[in-house]
Amino acid sequence: GAVVSQHPSWVICKSGTSVKIECRSLDFQATTMFWYRQFPKQSLMLMATSNEGSKATYEQGVEKDKFLINHASLTLSTLTVTSAHPEDSSFYICSARGPTVLNEKLFFGSGTQLSVL
Amino acid sequence: GIQVEQSPPDLILQEGANSTLRCNFSDSVNNLQWFHQNPWGQLINLFYIPSGTKQNGRLSATTVATERYSLLYISSSQTTDSGVYFCAVDPYNFNKFYFGSGTKLNVKP
């Protein structure tokens, strides 16, 4: 299979603090991972594409300095929400293309519910 | 950019009933996938189906690429089928998937 693990599942933080979310591919190497954001009862919006060993590619309208992405290895990408504010509260989900024989498919982590007080 | 529309937005079924979910897209696509998001937020890949027909148990999907739509069939629905179904397309094979607005399915016992 192709398992993507995401931690934490939920986090509550105070306004102004930073939060790091981890996304790991457990049984395959993922040179590319994706970060999505989902508001309640809405669809998924692609935030950025995370590339191992290089800078992330951000979608239009996504603040690079607020949402820091690091893809330091073939199995780990992190999203750091810096100086979080209540409007950053959302469900964040990572995904990766599957391994070779499943490369055309997307596999998702379980998501992180961020609540900023 | 490409537009992805799903219908119906909401669907309520009695357990055992069949249903058809539709995904229309406004441009040619290289990759189309169907996902099920359970009530806890986890997305499960159901089908990779840029064209043709596939079946997996009680679920099947058909994509008619020339007419720019895809259908997801659910037969003999079960309460565990409840959740939101999304189709997602990658029109340019650039690893950018655009998601439809989803169909929220509620299967009642």
C-alpha cells in the first residue's frame, strides 16, 4: 500500500504562536508532497507543492512567509504556520503521489485540525 | 482555470439503495480520481480513472473524457458509505489537482 501519516491530528494554539505539522510517507518515498487546506463543509484547496531538496511551489494567494514548507527528506514534509491567527484556523491535509506502480494516485494523511484562539 | 462541478451537492439514501454521483469538468484532463472523505476527515482514494470504466466491489466509476464527465456508482449502499465524495482532476499533469465541491452522502439505516 501507500500510507501517509500526518501529525498532530489536532492542535490548539494561542494567537501569535507557530505550529508545525508533519507529513510522512511510511512505506514509500515521496519526492513530491502536497498541502491542502479545507474549511468546514468546503472543498480542498491546494496550498503548495513540496519538493524534496528544493523550495516549495506555492499557489497564488498563499503567503509563503506564513506557511513555511520544508521537505528535508524523501519521506518527510513539514508545514509550519507562523504567527498563527484565528483566521488560520482550518483543516490542513497533506498528500503524496503513490509509489511507482501507484504513482498516478494521490494518498492523503489523516489531516490536522488547527484552532487558533 | 479548470472548473470542476459535482452533483448533487447532497444526497440522502436508505440503506440498500443505489446512487449515481456526477463530476463535470470544463477542460481535458490527464488524471481524474474519486475520493471518499469520512466524517473524521480522512480521504480514501477510490478510483484513478481518467477514462473508461472500473469496478471495485459495490463501487464503480466511468469517465467519458470526450464529453468531460465522470460518474461514480454506489450500489446497495451501507451506512459506512456516508461522507463526502470528491472528484479531483489534474488537467495538465503538473501535479496540481483541482477538487470539485463534493457530494455529501448520508445513508440511513
